[in-house]
Amino acid sequence: MARSFDDIYQIAPDAAVRRLTAFRETHPSRTMEKEGMIYRVWDLGEGERAMVFLPSGMGHGEIWFPYLTDLCVDARCIAFSLPECKHMGDFARQIHKMLREDLGVKEVILVGSAIGGLITQTYLRLYPDEVIGQILVTTGAPCKELPEEYCVRWTSRKGMALRYQFTPFEPMRRQMGYQTFDTMCPEEMQDGMTFWRAFIAETYEHYVYKKQYVNLNCLALSEIYRTKPFYKGDMQGWMGKTLILESPGDQYYKERERGLLRDLYPGAQVVSIGPIGQFALMANETEMIGHMRAFVRGLK
């Protein structure tokens, strides 16, 4: 059985917990449905132009809450949690419909971390005229030029989907949260990152469910690396701008793939966010927000 909020967050500093609870009280999420899929959505601000935040493999859009509260003074900020779609294109199409049909957004600045960055790039190729900028945070480049050996760790996940069908998921959820934190957060930082340990634990225990996790992390992720749909020059006519926030310590996307990502967007602004890889999103939020704010303010 999932633990309570108080049990999970008893390890975290009071100030950090108060910041989260204040966000939830002030900006509660709402649910939206498209094509039978249920999304949780956080929407801060107004206007037809918005920053759209897409999460990593946990699929929990609330991980962006420090960014939403800070950057909403510069632009409308919308974050999505991800349901159980099996294809990156399904996420992109459904999110596009919600933005256009339900939220009144006509121009977007996409922000995607890890798997969210793959959805961002898919969305851009489907709706290039509506995307004025994209911010890619520690993400990959499933493109034609990527060697097969770099894809195996992701394509092999398709086989895991069958294993999960016969494995009780509930007993695994808490352990999956611990493993995710231990994988992303460098060991020397872990004692000081207890809030994010608790947040990741809460995410897995309360917001990640079996079909959503398997479809996103085993099927959709596997498919995009098997098909490798992007290639150099495919966005040559796009008039928008790209900011790539990359890390030499990225736990998932190594230098060869990071280099190919830069090649996909030859005019991109590329910023190194330090050696801690995926965890920079949580540990270096002030620096990351500064880069994002400068990028957004530079867009026409």
C-alpha cells in the first residue's frame, strides 16, 4: 500500500515541503481527456503563446513545479503528465489537440527532459509552424545516423513489456522510486537531496501505474529508437530556435548521441549544465531557470 504524504516527506526539509504544498494549493492540476487518454495538466498564466513542459520517464509533469512558478512571469506555462500511450506521435498529437482546442494556445515553446525531449522533437516535426522554440534537456537523438549499439539499451525494452504482464507491479513501485533516485543523483549529493528523494518516491507510489509505465518506457521508447525517425537536415526549413541543455555526465545519453543531437539542430544554443546529468533538472534549478528565461526572452 502506498505511504501517506507525511510518511514519505518526513525525511525532507520543512521549507522544501512547504514550497511543494503551497504550489499544490495555489495551482492544482486538472484532468483533460483526448482520444480516451487522461492527462493531468498544470496551467499557469494566460495567452496564446505558452511554454509547454513535458516530463521524463516517470511521466509526472509536476516535477516541473519550480520552473512553472518562476517562469510564469515571463510566459504562460503549461505542464502535462503522460498517460499510457504506446507511441510518441500519439502523445504529440493529443497534446497538440488539448493546446489548440481546449487551452487556446497557438504558439508554443516546447520544453522536454529525457523522454519528454523525444516527444518534443516529435511534436516539432508534426507541427513546425506552431513551434517558435524548443528547449531540450538531457535528451537523446533517435536519428538515422545513430549507431545501432547506442539503441540497444532502449530497443531491448520492448521485451520487458511481456515480463511486466506477469509481474505484480504494486510491490515494485517503492523500490523503483529508490532505484530512480539512486541512478540519477550522484552518491555524494544524496544526503542533501532528500526532498527530491521523497518527491520521486511519492511519484512512483502515487502517480505511476503499470500500463502507463510499460507503454511509455518499454513500448514508445523502444519504438522511436527502433525506427529512428529523425535525420540531419529534416528541420532545415524550420524558423524557430533551439536551446540544448546537456551534461557530460548524462546517465542515459552519451557523447556520441549528444553530438548527433547537436547536429540535428546546427543553429542551436548549446549549454553545458555540469556533470550530474539527469539530476541537474532538480539540483541546478536556479541555473537552469536562468538559461530558459534568457532563451524565452530572446524569442520574438
